[in-house]
Amino acid sequence: MSGSREASDNELSETQCKTKAIAESRMTRLAIAFSAAARHAQIKKKRIMKNLILAIVVIVISSVIIFSQESNPEERPSITFIIGEDQSESFFSLAKEYYLNNSEAQTDVFVDSCTSLLAVRDVLEQLGKERAQAWGQVNLVLHSNQWTGLSVPLKSGGERTNVESLFAAIQNEDFPAASDEVLDENTTMNFVSCGLGKNKDLLYALRLAFGGFDDQKPNINSSEDFVYFSYNERQQVTTRNLRPFFAFYKTAYKPADLHLRTQLQNRYPNVPIDWLSAMQTKQANATTNAFHTKFNVPIVWNVPLEVPAEQIEIESEFDKIEFIRSQKDLMETLEKFDIPIEKFRWQMKFTEKAGKAQVQIKGKSTVLCVLAEA
């Protein structure tokens, strides 16, 4: 009996073990299944998030593109002014050919009839309102230098435009700004002129003159180098910027070229230019890129006197220079010019108006300007 019961107990034990094993196997398969399901759900969730992020990115990019297309207005009109006539060189005639025939430089409108800045302002205002659109690019081709401003007057028949005359015209409302309908912060005015970029005060005055005192002022660009128009090997007019190198002397008292070469060597000791060759060359050619031009820098200064003119003793050139040195404001101007006082030819004229004596000081210096590739 005991053996039979023991056998039954063993059979039961084996059956329980098998049942337990089967249960454990099922639990394991369930665990594996749940784990796989969880991984699948996680992968699916990641795919959903990835697709969602991708959809958001596409929407954002599409919105940016749409916004960019909507925010880019119709291309604005452009205009070029040629303001001046050639005297000895062909600067303006070549500039006309360049802006009329060069496909990259051509503008919608070309004007060569203006003789003053005020005339330019009036044309911009009139044509801009006729087109019912503000200007995009405005080119103004004219002569200038960093010392005496623009060769173009404010009004036809007037003197050169400089900082003082332009600010005075703005203050006296003699130069009304263009309306925001024709010139605004998206307008760029390019002054194609020599060395004007170094006269920051004049550039600021031009921006105020054309744009006024609100936030709708145009952008003003101008090179610090010299602008040079010339024919290339295909007989097409091209433009490039040339770096200037200066020497000075009293007008009508030109020293020998050797002395001018020494002055240039002292001012620019590290520049490898054959100065004598450049002084003998008036335009760029196949053998040299360095050449020269000349122009005068005048200065006029009126000084009120506290004593009668006859009491001021100026008997020599030394006395004249010492009197000029005593004028603080004039000396500050000369310091900005960076032209030595002895490089001017000075003249003084004493006058008396309404019982008050004054002296007018006139100076003139000739600039030898050597130009080479920037």
C-alpha cells in the first residue's frame, strides 16, 4: 500500500511539476509577448512623434516660404543720374556708356540733365510719385574729393556742396527732404564719386537732406577710393576702385618730381610703387597700373577783427603763416584736411564792412594723386 501511495504521490508530483512548467512557460511567453507589444507600441509612438515633428517642420518651413514670398514686395525701380561734364578727362562720357550699355549696371531710368542736388531731389520726387512706388537703387555719378565735398552745387549756379552749406540748407529749409513715398529705409543711394566715403560728416548730411529726420531715411553708400572708368580689351567700359596716394605743394609752385617722390616715399614707406614712373603716366596702360592726376584744394576763411586792419602788421610770409596759426578754428579744419599749412599758397585781404574790420584768408594747395590698384 505504501508503495502504491508513494507511486501515486510521485505521479501527482510529476503532474504538478508538468502543470507548473506549462504555466511558467505560458507566463514566459506572455511576458515575451507583452514585452514585444510594448516595444512595438514604443516604436510606433516614436514613429508617430517623428512624423508629427516632421509635419510641424514642413508647416513651419512652408509658412516661412509663404511669409518670405508675401514680404518681398515687387522689385523697386532704379535710376541713375550723371551730374557733370568732362573738362579734360573722359570720366562722365565713360560713365554714361557704362550705365547705358552694361547689362548689370543698367537701371530703369537714366538722367543726365540735372545740374544740382535739388534738381536730383525734384526728379526723384516727381517720377517716384508717378510710379506710385519708392525707389530701390539710386546712382549719382559726380566729382568730389574728401576735402572740399561735391563738385555739384545745391542749387544750379551755386558753389560746391560741403558739410557746412548742406547743413545750412537743411536748417533754413532750402533743401526739403523727399517724401517717404519715394525714398525710405529700403532705398539705397550710391554716390559714385572719388573719396567721398572718407567724409563721414558729409555722408550723414546727405542722408538727412534727402531723407529728413524720421526713420525713413535712405541708405547712403560711397567708396573711400577713387572711381575709375576705362575700356577693357573688348572695348567695353568697366569700372574699378583705385587706391589714392597723395603729395601736396603750393598751387603754382610745383617742385621737382624728385622732391615729390621723396614726399610720397616718406608718406608711404611700405608701398612698392615706382613714383617717378607714375608721375609721368596720366592713365593706366599695359605696362603700368600706377598713374596720376592733379587737382586743387581751396579754402576760404573770414576772420572778424577786434582792431582796425591798419593796426595788424603782416610784412612777410612768416607773419602771414603765424597769423593763420593763431586762428584756432581754421587750424582745426586744416588738421582734418591732413594737408600741411606750408603746402598752401596763402593770400589775405583786409576789408571793412559797417565799421567792422575783417580779413579774408584764402589758401590753395595742389594735390598730386597717384592712383593704383586697391
